[in-house]
Amino acid sequence: MINKNRPITSTKAMILSAGVGSRIRPLTDNCPKTLLTVGGIRIIERMLKNIQACGIDEIVIVIGYLHGQIEIFVRDTFPELNVQFIINNRFAETNTGYSLMLAADFVAGSDFVKFDGDVVFEENVLRRLLASEDDNCLCIDRNIQLDSEEVKVMLVDDTRIVRASKEVPPVDAIGESIGIEKISGNTADLLFAELRMMMQSADNFKEYYEAAYERLIAKNVVFNAVDITEFKWTEIDTLQDFDAAEQMFG
């Protein structure tokens, strides 16, 4: 359910930007993916401006690969921003689940919105998400070509998520999770407990954070879909994605 009059709360923001971005090389040989310029503005710059415009003023960024460049850019471009940086020193051997776990102390039971650091999106995407009255939400695009790379979402009762994984067969999915989610404070505690349990084994270091979402769903924690199909967004994984982003936002 969307409440257009719902006030902005003390939600925090979390950006995961630790990865190497190997599939978009050579663009990331000497530059973190989140610092690439799309439509005349850096990816993370657009993201932070959207976050500020929606009234969120506490931000944590998990960094790893070429992390010094990200920290310098953010501090120089947004000198008044209330931002903390967490370094994932194991970025080469871990994935988004591990990076998310590292931000647990920053969240500390608060509501938060999590962003993948390579998602380019218009402000209305975040406004739609924040206006949802559901506690835990994933932004979903229903009008997209699904293949093995997308995080595909299965629903029951129109909005309740039962699966969110790259392993979901495209024929069973209603769309793609775009990498922007809202998590309640109560669920945050459960989520980080699940991630800590998972990361006790090195076998789980390469797991995506959606694996923890699915574990909570299996324990009857409710996650709902927020449809953002009408708005502009794109995720940048490949050189083709980068070219498409330039066309969309240029």
C-alpha cells in the first residue's frame, strides 16, 4: 500500500560499493564503478542527491575496491553530509551479503534503505519506496527482460514476496528486484543475525544479500514488492548496461 502523504521518517541509508566491477572493465581498471559518470553526473553523486532530496540525512557507505577515491569524492562533493565509511578489506573474496553484514552497527535497529552502488535511478523511485506503508519492501520492475543475471522475484497475493534470487526461473517471476530495498528496524536485527550466522562459514562469503532475505522469508518474515516500473532506473553490470544508462539518463 502506498501512502502519498506519509511523512519522511528517521530512516537511514546504506550504499554497498565495495565490488571491483570486473565485468565493466576497462572502465573500472582505475575507477570504482560507483564513480563512473552517467548523464554528466557520477553514479554515487546522483544517488546521494536523491537520498538527500527525500529527507534522509544519515548515510553509511560500504567501500572496498579503490575505496580512497570514493571517500575523497564524497567528502569533497558533500562536505556537510552526515556519512560514515566502512571498509570491506575482503572485497575480493566476498560479496554483497558480507558487505551488508559489516554495516550492522550503523543500523542498530533503525529502519534503513539499502542501495546497490551501481544503480542509477530517478528520485521518484525512492519516493515511491518511502511512501509504502509496508515494513520491508523491494523495488520491483515488472517490465524487463529476465535472464540468469537478474534477481528475479516471485509473489503471492499480488505483492508478498516468496522468492528473490537469480535462481528463480524467469517464467515464474513477475519482475526484477532493482537493488533498492527498505528494511524495518525490527527486521534489521533479524537480518544481521542471519548474515552473521551465514558468514561464520567461508562457503557463504560469495552469497548475495538476497540469500539472507530468502532465509527470513522462510521464517515468515514478510517482504513486499513496490512497483516502480513507470520510473527510470538501470543497473550497470556490463559495458552494454553502461551504454544503455547513458542513453536513458543522458
